Amino acid sequence: MTFYPTFYSYHYNPYYQLIMVSEGPVYWQVENEKFILEAGETFLLNPWERHMGWRKPEGASAFFWVQFSSDPPLKELDTSTKPISEYKILHAEKNELRTQTTSDADQLIIPRRFKPNQRFKILNYFEELDNEMKHPVGYFRFRLTQHLCKIFEMISTDLLEQNFQTMTPPGSYNIYRQMVNFLHDFYQTDLTKEMIEKKLNRSYEYISQV
């Protein structure tokens, strides 16, 4: 991105914006808070947040940015009272039983400010986004969505890798899923202990502890 004079005056719009610095530093101000973003860092802006550059860089400086909308809006997590590592992102939750729809599980966490380890791969996806916009052909909007989703997934995965000791669900998770699917498929059937044990190839006592 070329830094035009208007970059140094406040901007705001109704969309989320994700930026990633390709060459730093970038002197970035959001409302009244100032940041110095280094190469490889990402920053997420909420809709209507005022932002601007607060200082001109001495050397080369550039960043990618993409606007997007979300329905429903993104949910903000207060990590000042509950650290990211305490969210049960990769655990089996009550929604696995299909009895509720809200849970931490399977939600992507996009940090406000972050420096991912996979920053070079993510920058490549930003370049592909840019190329698709400059040369739109065929289902380019679908491909744009794919690239953006991949960027989100890589940032979120990187965040998990930096904050969680393990990236895999508990060992009993597969048994749990088999049990849930089995019960849903045969909920109108009078199931016996023996039938459940045979289907899951586990003792009833073990299944009861899952």
C-alpha cells in the first residue's frame, strides 16, 4: 500500500478491517491509542473505529488490508479476566449433544494485535487476495472468500499453537462422537447395555465415564 497524505487523517467505515504489515514499522493510531506495528504483525479494526497514521516512516513501509462484514457481529473476548488458554476451544462441549448452539468450541479467535509464526504464508494469501481484486475472473468473489477464510484459520491456529499445550481433542473424543451419533440414529429404539457395548466396542463402564 502506498501512503497517501490522507492516510494521516482519521478514517472510519462500517466494516471490519484486517491489516498485515509487510514492511515495517507502520505508525498506526486507533482512536486515541498509538501503535508501532512491525513487519509480520496483524491488527483487527472494529466497524466505525477511527484510525490513521500518526507518523511517517523513515524508510520503506507497507501493509495489506482487507475489509469484511460479519453477521452476526464478531464476539469480543475479555482476555483481561479470562486468558485465551482458559477457553475450551478444542474440547467436546454441550453443543456436541446438539442441545445448545453457543459454545467456545470451534470458534475462531482472531486477536486484536498479533504476530503469527506463519506470517510469510499469510502474506502470500494477502497477495493472492490483491491479485484476485486486480484481475477478477469467473468466481473471483468465491475465491476471495476462500483466501480470507484461510487467513483467519491460519491466524487462529497460530494463536492456539502459541497459547495451548496441545492442539488435539481428548483421546476419548472419537468414542464420544460415535456414541452421540449412535444415540441420535437410534433414539426411538430401546437400546440395551449389550447393544451399546457391541456398537462402540467398549465396556459400558468405560462409556459411562466418557
